Amino acid sequence: MDSSITEGTEATLLSAEFLRSSKDEPDCEMTLRYFMYGSGLGNLTIYMKLPDSDPQRLAEVKGSELNNIRVGWNEMKIPVVGSKSNDSWIIAITATVGSPGQGDIAIDDIVFNPHCHLKNVTAPTPPPCTEDEFRCNTGKCVSNFRVCDFKDDCGDNSDEATCPTMFNFEQCSGLCGWKLANPDVLVWSVASAHNTVASPYGPNTDADNTLGHFLYVSESMGNGVASIESPEYHESATTCTLSFKLYLAGKATFKIFPYIRDAVDGGEQYFLDDIALDQCFPEKEWTLIEIGLGRRPANFTIGFTIVFGEEAFDAAIAIDNINFADCELPFPMKDCQKEQFHCPVSKACIEADEVCDFADNCGEGTDEENCGDYSMNNFEDPLFPWGIWDNTQSYVLFWELTNGTGAFGPGGDQRPGFDHTTFSPMGHYAHVSSGFQEKEATAWLVSPFMSPSKDTCKVRFYYNLHGCGAGNLTLIQEYLEEGHPPLKTEWPVAQGQGEGGSNVDEWRRHTHNLASGKVHRVIFEASVGEKKVGTIAIDDVTFTGECNFIPSTTSTTTLPPSPTHTTTISTSTSTKTTSSQPTPPPTTTIKAPTKPPTKPPQTTTREPVTASPAPQSDVGEVVGILVAFIIVLVMVVAMAVLIKRSIIKVPNSVQAFTNPNYKRFEDNNTMTLQDLSGGKVVAK
């Protein structure tokens, strides 16, 4: 509906007439997708209209309560209350205008389930489907590839019926579509609070605080593992996230590992988290766990593995409300808004800022092509993995490059199980581990300097904070001004569990505007919250084309003091300066660039690209050479003294080489000193 008319204007769409639903079958339910965007939105309301009474409101979306930061289609499921108690009725969908010309409302894919009975309608015989097609409940044929891809391609969601995005374990049989990965270990079951309320460990309710159902483990057959696995999915979007409610209670003699099994990685499973009662997990509480899954075009499943300890299992484990969120690739659109990118193959619309950020937002990779104007680093270049970044300007804690292999389980440090570029355990990223460092220790990752930039210069990156010890991730902008020490402005990005923040076991995107009238650079600062297992990680750092690096700049600057330092902290609404450093750290002079600003010498294509490495200081190399020279000189002098005193006997061959006039006589016809001293001459 175009709202460029008068305020309060209504537009109504009426359905055909429906008859009373049977009391012996499930309720009539309708679904629809709606799109609402703009600052002047009105309301979208769905009514049931009866012949001789006022309309009954079934659902309503108020435009004033919507958040327009992310634009897209949303799905709404509407139970048709009264379909079993009224002889006939119709559905009315009404949209109203808020402020004229400042918002749009659209609807699509309206579906009524088979328990909604249209009046005098005879369904035609559907055409046959091929063996490569799936028959929907509506009779429609869709490609088998479109089954379980997080999209309702049938229109009635029947192509997603065996792989739902939400499992609450109600109104289903057996394990509700899940299967035992090791069928001989029968410890997983679907139980209800009726079964567990008498247990010493509970739980007394399900995750929705009712006497509902959930996955449950209350006993073990001894040492070993027990796994349960989901139905198969594919074609998840980069934003895809797995969430579930977890309940743990009892003795901490076990661990639970959420895992993923991806066909791209040969069907091998790898862990996504490491959860235990002795790792800052609350006991006897339903706790929300969120884990990012990301872009996965091939078939994959997720599951849960319990590893039992040597002691007898005396505990309870329950899982409920398993949900896949934001996993659907964008729908094709005929036209996009002005500030959007129109994907050439999928015809989807994505935000212009999502182009060239190492994320396949289109679903076919075209948004990651033609990125030559961007400065990009994904830590995958085998020759220059750090790209433009310098990780040496810290004291005791440093950013390190790693991948996801062995991230969880014995010896793991709770780092991400996969990178963001490839969503594979073999992909690389930069991280800081908190397990062996003291609280508030910091590590810096420093970029080269940039020339003054406009507000179109932005840095985009993905971060992950996970584990009990993870502290804060801060983005620092450091500015140069002739005759003055560097000024640093801190922009908090995320707060980890070790600082009372959230557990972010997913790759989250962050964008920051780097507008500055001075020469400046970017610093990623990671801090330790607690000396406990945990990591802070970043990946896929990109700068827009308006950011101009200065390749001729050579500089060192103030090292980040440990544990505290002087900073200027800025937010969008306030500025605060704090100082807790009694003695300033050592500094050196920063030389201003002598050449005009140029862009860094790198290009980008659809393949992973790494920017050229940052210029490093030669001081360390010179000192190393000097120390080596002194050591060699001391060794030579010592050797000469030992030879002079005959403590060491030099081989004749060496003497001949060092002294050409030296000649070794043969022993034939020679006498020893003993012979001479004895007065005898003995012929040989």
C-alpha cells in the first residue's frame, strides 16, 4: 500500500468465504508475509468478519513499534480463533496510513492450512511431479534442492515440515525428528516436567515455565559419549544463528558439546562450544545459548554430544526451544531501494554497506566481486597473513593467528570453532586468549596511518567474544598532530563475560565511521576480564575505498600500558577522560609522511585477499645483528687464547691452511727428544 495519501486512510483486502471447521481436527491457521518500512507507518491488522456481528481482531502489527534498522520480509502465523464456532466467515486485512508519504506496507504469500474450508471450492487434480521434485501439500511441485533451505517455497511450508526452524518438543512423536548418533547409547529422550518434577535435580518446568516437553538426559550407562542429531538443512545465510535453552544440574562429572556436521568438511563433526557446570554455567536455571552458524550452502546437521566422566553420572541435562534464526537467504525483488545493492543472480536486495565485507549476503557471492577500491584482510594469505596489521606493539599479551581446529574439548581455549571467511575449522582469524594472563592485560593490533578522511571512510569487521575470561574489545582511533603527543579516542565494541558482559559465540558484524581531520590509525585492543578460559577474536577486517593509507609512514608510538592507561573515551552522546597511569610509558617520535597519501598496494577479487604488510621498525634487526657480532668476536678471542696456551691442540691440516710456510715432516729418519737426551741415535 502506498501511503502517500492522507493520514488515517485505510485499505482493506477481503478473502473468499470460509465455512465452519470441524471440531475433530486442528484449528484453522493462516500465515502471511509482510513488509513495513518508513518513519510514518500506520498499522497492519487482520480481522475475522462475521455476517451479523462486528469484526474480531486476530492480529495486529503497529508501525510505531517497529525497528526499521533492518529491512526485510517477516512471517506471521495467525490462529483463526472462532473458525470452529461460526458457520461462515471471511478474513479482512486492513492497512492504515500514519504520516503521508513516509512509509509503505506490503503483504505476500497468504496461506490457509488444510483445516480452513473454503465454501464451494473443488481442488483441481495436481499435475504429477518428477523424481527431482517435491510435491507440496498444495499440489505444487518444487525442486528437491528447495527442501529444507529455510524458505517456504511451497507456500504452505510443507517443504520445510520435516526440518522446522523451531523445536519445542510439543505435539510430536518420538524424538521429534531428531535421531541418536550412536543408537546403542539410549540416554536421550523427550520428557516433560511431569516426569522430572520429582527428580532431585529437576527441571520442574520446561523453558517456557510450563509443564511442557524437552530433550532430557538423567542417567548414563557409564563412561563414553551420547549424541543426538538434528534433521538435515542447507543454504543457510551468513546471519544464521542457532539458539537453545539449556538446563544443567547435579555433579559436574560431564561436559556437553554442541556440534555441527557439514558436508563441505567431509561430513566430519566439529564442536561449537564446550559447556560444563564448572565453567561459569549457572546450575538449575534455563539458560539461553546462542551460537553462530553462518553461510552453509551444503547439507549440514547440528547436534549435542555428552562426554561422561569416570565418576557415576549423577545429574540432569535438558534442552528446549532449539531455534534457527535469520537463516533464510533474501528473497528476490524486482527493484531495490536507492541505498541497496541488487544481486545480479539471486535478484535479492542487500544493503550497500554489505558489499565487499567477506560475507556472501547475496547467496551467490556477487556482492564480493569487483572490490578493488577496498582494503581487505581475512588472515588467509600464507605469505603475509597479518596483511597491513602490526601485532608487536604490546607488553605481555599479543594477538595471534590461529584456526578453529581443537578449539573446544581437551586442551581447547574456547576460541571460535571456525573462521568467518570460510565458516570452516581450517579458516584463520586473529585472537587473544585470556586463560594464562592476568586481569586487565591488553593486546594491540595496529594499522598503518591514514590520511585525513571523510565520513564515508569506514572500517567493517567481525568479532567473537567467548568464555568466562573474555574481557573487552575496544576500537581505538589514534590521531597525529604536529608538536603534540598522540591523542587516542576509544570506542567500546563489546564486553565479554569476564567483565560482566555477554557470551558472544558467533561472528557479529561491527561498522565504525573513521571520519577525521588529522592523520590517524586504527587499533584493536583486547583485554582480559578474568584469568579463566576465554578468547576475543576478529576476522574479515575491511576498509571502504575512501580510507587512504600512507605507505611511507614509519612510526612507533606509546605502547599500551599494563594494566591501565590514559585514554579519551568517546560515545555518541558523551566524552570522558580518565587517567590512572602514575608514570607515562616510553614514547618515540612519530615522523609525519613526506609523500602524498596513496592507497595501499593491494587489490581484491572474489577470492580471499590480504592487504600488503605494514612497515616494521628496523631497530630489532640492528640490535640482533650487533649482539651476534659481539658473541662471535668473544668466541674467536677465547679460542686464540686457548690455542696460545696449548690447552687446545690445532690439527696439522688447519695449521697448514692458516700458515702456508708450515710443513709437516714425515717421521722417517727422525729422532725423538727422549733419544737426543739419552745420547743415543737409533736408526729406523
